[in-house]
Amino acid sequence: MLRFAPLGLGLMTILFAHAAAAQGKPDTPPESASTPPVELKITKQDGKAVCAPAELRLPANSNVTINIISTSDSPVMLTSPNQFKNDQVLHHDGDLAHAASGDGYTVKQNGKGVLKLRTLAAGEQEYGCASVNNQKEVFRGKLILSPPSG
């Protein structure tokens, strides 16, 4: 029985390596390899979370870093359909937690975090933020993904 142990161990190693590679992370190289970090600020105005800039411009199909800074006195949900799904996010750190819906991140009150992701193809879509204490009042901004220059 023990003489088959190395074979079983080798097979398990191959299966785990394949499963790790199949998590859905982008497998093509980014169109733009070096882009400066972008800052996204979250404030609270009249009980409503507000994100700035209202038009978040990023290069399409590129690895980008978003530095998130919140001065809101309550946690805020940051969302963007498909852009914040696990297969697009390369890394997150700080006061960020991935939302159960898979489409966003919760930023802790007065939190700071870093979100590294692969942007989607060129185009426009909504992004938003809402205080977890007032989810009816959603700030809606525009995520603009442009082809990288040079």
C-alpha cells in the first residue's frame, strides 16, 4: 500500500495545482503593464456615501491599483458589476472585505485599502457606493475604461 503513496501524492499535487490555476484569474498579459495608482475617496454628505471621482477613468484590460480612502463614519459598500468579481481582482489589502454578492467590497468606517485588479474591456458602466446604514441612497458614478495609450 505504501509503495503507491508517492504516486498518489504526485497526483494530488497535480490536481491541486490545476485547481489553483483554474480560479479564473486573467491568463492573458495586460495591455498596459505600468499605470500609476488611482485614488478613490469616499465621504459622507447628508447621510449618504459619496465617491470621488464621479467619473473613474481607468485603462482597459490593464492591471491597476486603486487606493481607497474613506472618511465615512460608517462602513460603505463599493460596487461595480463584473469589475470587482474574484476573477478580476488580483489582490486586496487593508480595510476592505469582499462582499458576499461578489460584485463589490465593503470599506470599513474611516478605512483605507488597496485594490489591485485587471480592468475589463473598453467601455462604460456604473459604479456605486452606499453606506451600509443607508443602502437606499446609492451614489452612482461612471467607470470609464479606455484603451491604454502607448
